[in-house]
Amino acid sequence: MRKGSVIALVAFLALFLFGMGWFMKGEKIDKSNYLPLNEHWHVEINDTIYEDVTLDDFLFPAVNKGDTLKMSCVLPDQDSIANPVLRFYTIHSDIEIWCDGENIYSYGQDLRGEGKLLGYGYHFVHIPADYADSKLEIIMHITENDAFSNVTVPSICNSDVVIRDFIVKNRLPLAVDIFLIVFGVLVLVISSVFCLRDKRFFRLLCVGGFSLGIGCWSLCSYDLIILFTYNLQVKAYMEFLALYISPFFVLLYFWKDEQITRSRVNEAGYKLLLGAQGCFIVVACVLQAANILHFPALLKVEHILLACLSVGIIGLTVYDITKKQLKKKALVIGICIMLLIGVTDMVRFAVEKYLVAAGESHFSSILCVGALIFVLSQLLDFCMKIGEIFMQGAKAQLLEQMAYVDGLTGVANRRRCEEIWDSFDREKTDYGIYSFDLNFLKRTNDTMGHAEGDKLIKRLAEMLSSVFGQVGTVGRFGGDEFVVFIPDLENVNTQQLEQSLEEEIEKENERSSGAKLSAAYGFCRHRDYPELDSRQIYRRADQNMYQKKAEMKGEIRP
């Protein structure tokens, strides 16, 4: 694939994505459908009480497993929201919601009792239409350590538009995530089929795996998974598994790559990081399945592995630049952009978790944009790599043709015939060899010119290839001497082949107005002379050919 085609493909994909991202540009969010419950909260964290809290600037020490957080307020008396639902975000905790002393919503109590992962995300709780001046109470029991240090501001929303507005607000990441997932699935399926025939498509499989993984992770990170399921456990499992597995596909992309294996130190570091990431995934899944340690508790370990991966890639890139051997420019640019966005995300995550109040929204990663750029750079790098391989293959095929193919006729040359002889002697199969020779070539050259003689030679080569090409190899020794090697005679009827050749020559002479085609041939089968080698078998066939030529000259008068 040419570079221009690849660039055009990438440009098309980019335009398609941004077109999808703005497909709802005309939609606007009506703020009158939302009532943020930000002020006048009474908050209790274990035994600590906070009065008249404003949530968008409220920070507290990070809560841990076993802690209890209670918060209450009086719902404001103002124009009511139609079809009201309470939208609230929880992180690793169960929740009970009470309205005027009546329990209107509960989640996660059974899971907490069993010590299972609860997950995190939005809850949409229907509240009475006459909610004004009602007392709202929220109780949360924390199930993971270092869970959160601020609370997202709850909102009363119009249930008829809340999901639509959520899509509008996140239309660009939604478009990117859907593209990454669909693209990843398609590439995984296609590359899996191609990998069965050509292992070089393993890289494309890694591109598809990373695209699918990072797309699923981002879909959960933006909470867009609620378009498909409200189950917070499903969201948590999907998000952490995708986050932990996606870097593994990035590492596999460089398997046996010249950029990694150019030195023992680099190769050892690469294999160590690959093994560590693989072991981490297995251990994390086992601990989660056994309910010993949940995925969130291992997030810091994954951050360390990602940091090591980033340092390794940066180190290799700097090494390539200093040695002036940087080859994967497109891939390096994509990696650098994704790393920059990833580092920015980790800093933002830490700052927003511990230093900044959540406000009306929680942390959302922008890594999907970097992932998209990285996936496209991987695709571009793969296409350029495959293009180079195809070019090398074409050059090798051309060199092979120059080395083994006769320039005039297009059949095997003398050098190729010598190799076939050697292979027959090694394999000792029941092979057969034909020797062919044009009749009256010299007379044709003398009377009609060498050009006409060359035409006769080419016509004979075409006839031999047409008749014997399916069962053997046709070769030219030079001049008007041809040979046919048949490696296995078990299911070959030589008499039928000879008859077919004679018929083809007769038809050709009837069609042609030039010199008439006539050839003598001789055949010898190895099974009839097992003590002889392949060259001696050929000489036997050659003797039979000359005997046939003498007979034909007695019958045919030019």
C-alpha cells in the first residue's frame, strides 16, 4: 500500500470521526431541566460533622473501607422540575436514599455484605413530583480504601431529557469510543483470519485488540456505558479489565521488532515488562475472582507498569534519535501524543481526587483522543511496514525471475534445471524427464531470419507449458533444447500428455502462417533405471529424443 493511500485513509477516518462527533451540534442543553443541589448540606463522615456545606468546594481526607458517609439537605422550594429524578454519583460504596423518612432507593447492601466489588457510576432515582421542602438523606458505606475525598454535586433532572443531554454533552468522546470499539472488533476478526496464513498480520491483531480495549475503557470512563447498562458492576469489570489488558497489546505490537531486539539489554527489558504486564493481568483476575483483592486496589501497580512502559518507549525513541536510526516516525509521534495525554490524565486524576472538589461532574479522561491518534499511527505504521514487505517481496521475486527464468521464453533456465536435478537425487522419487528439440531451426534461421526462429522457440515453450505445466516444470537449456521435469509419475499418463502435445502443435500450425512448428522428444523414467542419477536419466531421455528426431527426419521433408 502506498504512503499516499494510507494518508488518504487516515484523513478519511479522521473526517468521519469528527463528522460523527458533531452530528448533534445543533442540540442545546436547557439548564431549566436541571437543579443542582450544591448548598446547605449537613455531612457526617464517621464521627466528624460538617455543617452548611457547599459541595463544589468541599474537600475531606480520603475515605477508606468501612467508613460511613451521611449527608442531608432540604430540597429547595422553587419551580419544580418536570418528571424529576435525582442524579447522584457514587464511588466504591453502597447507597441508601431517603425522602422525608421514606427509603426510596437502595443499592449494593447485599454486595457489600459479601465483600464484592460494587463499582462506581451514576444512580438515577425517581423522587416525588412535590419534592419541594422535603428532607433528602443519603447514606453511603465505603467498600474500598482511598475511595474518594469529595462528593459530586447531586442534581434533580428531567428524566425525559437527562440521557439525551448526556449524549449531547459527550458526543465527541461517544463518537470516538464507538469508532474505536467497532474498528477494534472488525480488525480483530479480519486479522485473526489473515494470521492463519501470514503471521505478519499479528501486528494488525494487536492494533485491533488495543483499539477495542481502550474504546471500552473510555466508554466506561465517560460513563457512556449507561447507554447500554446501568449495572455498576459490569461497568467496573469492563473498565478495569480493558485498562489492564490494553497495554499488553501495545507491548505485543513490538514482539520481535528490530527496535526492541537490537541489543540484549533492550530485549531483556522488553521481555521483563511484557512478562510483568501479563502476570499482573493474571494475578489481578485471580485475586478479583477469589474476592481477595479487588481491581481498584491494584490500580497503583498498573500505574507503575504504565510509567515503566512510558519510560521504556521514550528511552528507545531517544536512543534511535541519537543513533540516527529512527524508522517508525508515525508510530513514535502517536505514542508520544498518547503518553503526553496519559501523563496529563494521571496528574489531573490525582489533583481532582485529592485537591479539587468534584463540582457537578466527576473526573473524565481525555485519553480516548490520544488513543485514537495512537491507533491511527499504529495502522499507518503497519500499512507502511506491509508495503515495505511487499516491495521487498516484489524485488526478491524479480531477482529470482532474473536468476531462474529464461529471458526469451519465460520458462525455467539452465540454472534452475540444475537445481531440480539435485533435488531429484536427494528425494529419489519416481520422477520422469523429457528432452525436446526443435526440428529445422537452423533452416528457419537461415531462410526466414533469426526473429522467426525465436518465434518458433517461444511457440514451443508455450505449447510445453500449456501441456506439462500442471504436472511438472518446463525448462530451456539454450538454443532449441528444452526439458520437462515431472517429479511424480504415479498419477500421470505420459502417453496422453504426448498425444495432447502433438494435437496442440498440429492446431498451432493450422492457425499460424509462419514457419511450421515441429519438435522431437524423448522420455526416460527413473523407476526403469533406478541405478542412474537424474543427469544420467536426462541423457537417456536425450538419446531417445535423437532417435525420435532421426525417425521424424525420415518421415518429414522440410
